[in-house]
Amino acid sequence: ETYRWHRTVTVAQGRPGTER
């Protein structure tokens, strides 16, 4: 589930959860 991890990383950086 890479897209899930990416989504969490984006939120952590202060960005909207992007489902990549």
C-alpha cells in the first residue's frame, strides 16, 4: 500500500492527502 504511505507523508508535510 504505497499510496497509503504517500498519503500519510503528504499530510505530515502539511499537504492535502494525495492518493498517488
